[in-house]
Amino acid sequence: MRLRILMLGAAAVLVAATTAEAAGNAANGKKVFARCALCHNDANGAGNKIGPDLFGVAGRKAGTAPGYSYSAAMKSAGFDWTDDRLDAFLKSPSTVVPGTKMAFAGLSSDSDRADLIAYLDALK
């Protein structure tokens, strides 16, 4: 019985650690965003650049940032930017939205993507 309780406790710690890792670190995400800043703004009201303004992107419907001229593929994507969608898109943009104008190949690092998503989630 005691071993079972210890095993359950260890499993709970592993789940918590995995969830925390998946949640990412917004402070690190801001550093990762520096790679995005050439094409995207992250400040409220800063407007679009080569790419759309990403302030408030988390939860927004894809292809709807005001004043940005999206590709037909992005305008018709039909999904909201959830953490899972952001993760998949940031890993391989052209796989998630074939025909996107975003020329970025993607972020291969799981931790960089998790951190960047945590940062984007904080931009409200």
C-alpha cells in the first residue's frame, strides 16, 4: 500500500512537471520573440509590420488582425489561435496553413515554442 501511494505521488509530480513545462516561461518567450520582431509587433496599438500585429493573438480567429492583408489560405483557415494551434503553426507554418504568406520555416525547439506561446498568451 505504501509503495502504491509513493508511486501515485511520483506520477503526480511528473504530470505537474510536464504541465509546467508545457505552459512555458513568458520571460524566456519574450527573448524568443526577438526572432519574430523583424516581421511582427507585440505592443498594444503598434500595428502591423510585414506580418500582422501579434498583440492579442492568443484566442483570436486566424486571419483577422485589423488592417493586415492575409493570404487567402489564412483568411479561410477557420480556427482560433489556441495554444495547440499556435504550437503546431510555430513548429511548421506551411503544414498547418498551406499557402500562408509566412516564410518562416518554424521553431523546432519544443521549449522555445512553449515559452513563446506563454509570452503571446500574456499579450492582452
